[in-house]
Amino acid sequence: MQNSDEFKEVDKFVADFEEVVKHPIKNGSSVYYTGVDLGTACVVVATLDENKRPVAGAYQYADVVRDGMVVDYIGAVNMIRGMKEKIETELDTELTFGAAAIPPGTDTLDGGAVKNVAESAGFTITNLQDEPTAANNLLNIKNGAVVDIGGGTTGISVIKDGEVIFTDDEPTGGTHFSLVLAGAMSSPEKKVSFEEAELYKRDSKNHEEIFPIVRPVVQKVASIVSRMVQGYDVDELVLVGGSCCLTGIEREIEDATGITTHKPKNPLFITPLGIALSCTDTPKF
């Protein structure tokens, strides 16, 4: 079972990535591996060097994906291409190889679209995994479940002896937090928009105030997780995804599911970095 001490290396890896987003490392690597995370609320591009260490990255809040489905293809391509070109300028190189990820169970519905977006932006895609499985490339959980709470959906990978034995995904995520928050904050005199609620939610200073408002949605997420792990011997949950940045969400889910629950310091970047770690220099498609 993981404990907080065992996340030290994961947290260090994420902290290194946060630093190179601001200050890229131009080290003349012989090859670069890039992860493309086309999220509902945030699009992240993470680049690693030949030693699979972070050297550059970029991210942008966006609305090009909804509930795991690409709804603005051209906008998504342009956004990824822009971040790719920015990193290429910073590293003075051309980024060729990339990997991507999709919500579990959507490969027949939209996996092709995610792959096509990344390829249209200029990457040769060498791997395509489901999001919580990709996150575990960094977490390295041997037994338990990785729960990816994104903007639109909650996905899960159940892992036994280091192997993924079950995946699932269901709508409900950070978008629903913001919808509930916008409604609660609105009054007859002033309507609070979804965008305003989303920005308010992202500021950790507001989390103590808003948690009681969004608690019913967190509890719904917990009930989804409980249903997904039913029949599996899961004694640990690890939370990833931008919506898990909500302070205290891990305690609420642990209380509701009865399963020990952890989250890294910054769950937003776990999945994109896990995607980058899955990237190779050998095209498989």
C-alpha cells in the first residue's frame, strides 16, 4: 500500500515538470518523448528527454473537449500545435514522437479523434492508453485503483500485481462541480456564469468555502467509484486529475467509500506525465 512518503518521488517529478514549464531545460537530448493530455478543462503537453526526465511543457485551460469527446477539432489541433511549436522553440529541436490518452471505454467512440488531433498537430503517435492507466506509469501502483477525476468524467483503473485488470469511466467531474457552484452563487440580482464559477473553484483559497456546496457531487463521484470497484479486492485509491485539486476531496471519498484514499500534491499533471512516460520512439499504429 502506498503512503504519503512513497509519493515523494512522484511529487518531485511533478515539481520538476512545473519548474521546466517556466524554465525549460535545453540539454541537446538525442530524442524527446511528449505526452498530450486533451482534457475537458485543461490541455497539457509534457516533454521528457532521453532519460525520461521533464525538460519542457505547456498547458492551457480550454473548452475543446466535453465528457471525453472532442467537440472543437480545429481548436484542439491549433492549441496542441501552438504548444508544440513553443516547446520546439524553447528546446531548439523538432518534437516528433508523442503519446496520448483517452477516458476508459471510449476507444471505439473517440480514441481515433484524440489520436488524429495529436497527429494533425504534428506528432507521430506511438502509444494510446486510457487515462488512469497512463497515470499509473508515474504512480507505479502495484495493487489498488487509480481514479482520474477530470473535467467531464471519472475514470478508474483497477490494478492487481502491477497489471490493469479492469477499467471504466462515467460522466461526472469538475464540470459538474462548477455547474453546482454557479447555481449556488447566483442570486436574483446577479447570475454567476459557469466560467466565473470555474475560475473561483480553481483558487485554492476558496476551497473551504465551496466544499460544502459541491459535496453532493463529490459524494456522487464516490458512489461511482464504489460501484466500479465492487467485486474487486481494492484497499487503496489514488486520485489524479485536475478536479482532485479540490482541497479535502480525498478525505470525503475515503469516508464515503471506506477505502484508504491518497492523492499526490498536484494531481493535475500526473496523467500527462504518465502519458509522456508511455511514449516511445517506435510508432505502433
